[in-house]
Amino acid sequence: MKIAKTPTTPYYAVIFTSTSSDNQVGYEEMADKMVELAALQDGFLGIESARDEIGITVSYWKNLESIQKWKMNMEHQVARSKGKSMWYAAFKVRISKVERDYFFDKKRPNQF
């Protein structure tokens, strides 16, 4: 996965931090499906994800309305329900407004 290319600020970030349960049957397939589905949603800007001892996925959105519509998406609701009942031991969701960002790329050090 690459670093998401986001637009000029401001925009919003949904930060999903989780710990996994022992049951991961079907998780990868559902996670891939959710990324594909989110990318089709109006207002979706990008996503970044990493997993080690904890998982952190950050999705970027144009506005709060886009985030709410994604939350109400029926397939996403099914995935969230399965996450609670099967895949996650614990999770936390944080929604924040990104006021400023900057980027470094060693391959292009003079880009600023």
C-alpha cells in the first residue's frame, strides 16, 4: 500500500485502530472488499493501513457528510457487525479534521 495522495487541506481523516481476535476467517477478503467499496463512495480521498501488534487504518474524506454516508453503507454495516462479532478484540474510531499536511520523498528531495 502507498501513502495516500490527499488534496489541499482541509479534509477529514477516519482513524481506525484495532486489535485482532483469534478468529480471522474471511477478514482479508472483507477488508479488501471494503477498500474497493470505499473507493467508489463520493468524497473518498484515499486510505493507508498497517498492521503489527495493532492495526491502524486511516481513510481520508472530503467532508463529514461523506464519512456519515460511508458509515450508513449497507455492506459496510455488515462488515462492521462481523468485525465486532468475529475479527476484533477491540477497536477505536477517531474522526479528525486535517488542517495541515506536508510530504517528503527521498526520490524527490527538492519538491518543496
